[in-house]
Amino acid sequence: MGGNVKFNQSGENNYSPAQETIPAGYRPVAKVNTPVAVFGGNTTFVLYAEHTGKVVMLGNPNKAYAGCTGVWRTADPMPA
């Protein structure tokens, strides 16, 4: 997965829950927090996902433009 984003807010996140969830076919197989998006640039911000699809945030987006990359194993070999 890859992309870019402009964050509108700043502030420290300490495993704060996100509103979004990962769809069933794309969820990581590990039962512990799996990094699914690591943002670079003028931000230190990581999104972690659980096997349930829950997403948690760690770090500070710093109102910045940022690129991101993420790779993880799923239980579904070909998510639709």
C-alpha cells in the first residue's frame, strides 16, 4: 500500500483508536499490532492494525504533507 496525505491537525497520539477499520480481506494475520502505514516527511506517525481490523495511531502528524508506505501479510491470499 502507498500514498500521500495532508494532515490537518497536530498532537501526540499514544495508541489512540482511529475511526477507520481495515476490511476483512486486508487485515493482518498477526494478533499483535502490525504497522500498516509509516508516514515520512515532516511527521513521525505510524498506523497499526490488529487482526480484528481495528486501527490505532502512534506519533504526531504535525499538520504536515506526508508520503506513506505499508506492507503486511493477510489471511486472504487475494483480497477482493
